[in-house]
Amino acid sequence: MKLAVAILISGSGSNMVKLVKSMDDEHPAFPSVVISSRSDAPGLKKAQDLGVPTEVIDAHYFKKNHLDFEKELIQTLKFYNVEIICLAGFMKILSKKFIDNFRDRILNIHPSLLPKYRGLNTHARAIEANDPIAGCSVHLVTPELDGGPILAQSEVLIKKNETEKSLASKVLLEEHVLYPKVLLNFSNQIRKKEL
Ligand code: GAR
């Protein structure tokens, strides 16, 4: 039996597309559902076009009660028997209680070379600091924001006159290669542990 993967998005979903496409016949996992925290996320249509079931859990609707948002999220993940969660541009912070429900089963891609630049505006901060390199990291999600064990990273050079936008596009291309690789290794490891 293949491992069921949920991909959580809030926006464009370009990483989600790469993850879905990477899960071919030989892959130990399959994309069981794409869940968006926004009803207007462009990634939703991309997932539908790829034939992956989609769900919207509208964070705006649950604005005043994050716990209810997470309850709904957990119910949906259980409905799809999800075994691995990939956060891919999912812009909601998850509570310790939620994370404990899926201990060591949640991956996130972050657009910086962690532990540098947790949180937002990572590219602007790297340029501002005159860093020679930037990049992306895939890490396990723990209650510490962007602070879980790093599984893999990819680097890009920051050129003279680099803008936030040009750096973001370069890093995104690296994300598209890195995240599917990490998901494949991670799924294989889980498979081995289960045997
Ligand atoms: C990606 O760059 C991802 O690393 C970042 O959002 C973008 C989503 O793009 N994630 C975060 O900043 C999470 N803190 P995508 O929707 O096209 O995959």
C-alpha cells in the first residue's frame, strides 16, 4: 500500500505541482489530497487539473478560532487517511497540539538557508545582510517555527544588484527540485520502518 500524502497550500502551489508530479507509479507515496487555507488559492485549480482531490479550509472563516480551524484540518486529514503532510507555501502557523497528532510526519519547505531567516521576507533579509548565498531548506515541522530538524538544503548565489523578486524566482526553482527528492527519501524511510 502506498503512503497517503496531503499537500497543504495557501497560494500559487508551484511546489505542490512538483510534488504531485513526482509521485509516479514507482513512488512509495501518492497525493491523496491538496488542502488550501484560502478559497482563492490558484493552486486549487492546478491540483484539480492534475486529478488530485482538493479541500478548502478557509482560515478567514475561522479567523477568531484557530483551534476550530485545526480541528477541521485534522478531521479532513483523517478522512483521507493521511500519513505524511507536506506544507508547501502553507501560510498558517500550526499549534503544538496539531503537530503532536502527526509527530515526525510533517515536512515544510522554507525559502532560506535555515537556521537563518525564519519567518517571512527571507529574500529581502538575505540581500539586506549582503549574504553571498541564499537558498531553501526542507525540514521536519516541530512546534518551534521553522526550527525543526533540517533534512536537506539547496544553495544559490546572490549576485550584485539581485532583487528580492529575482532571488525569489531562483530559489523557487531550487525548491522545485529539492522538495520532491526529500519526499521520496522520507517516504522510503517510513516504508522501511514499517516493514
Ligand atoms: C515558496 O517559496 C515556499 O518556500 C514559501 O512560499 C512559497 C510558496 O510558493 N513558503 C514559506 O514562506 C513558508 N514559510 P508555491 O505556492 O508556488 O509553492
